[in-house]
Amino acid sequence: MTAKVVNLRRARKAKDRAAKAREADANAARHGLTKAERAGLEAQAGRLARALDGHRRETPDD
């Protein structure tokens, strides 16, 4: 039984297109928000980061 022949150039380009589409969706979601919504998301991310750091067993050695 032989494997299906895959055109590597087409596979690479399809992979790149999918990655760019994901990045474009993320950018559209981020830039499509109002200033208040963006500030709320940043505040929520800060709260989550502080909560995660508060649950550390040890402090990182800097």
C-alpha cells in the first residue's frame, strides 16, 4: 500500500494561511473593542496574573 502523495509547497502555504487567519482573527478581536472594553480586559488579565502569582509555592529567584 502506498501513501498519498502530498505537495509540500501547497501544504506549507495552507499552514501559513491558517496561521495568518488565526492571527488576523485575534487582531480583529483586540482592535475591534472600545477603549473601556480593552481596559476591562487588561484589568482582568492583571487580576488573573496576580492570582496566579499568589498561588506560587516559592518566589522565583531573580
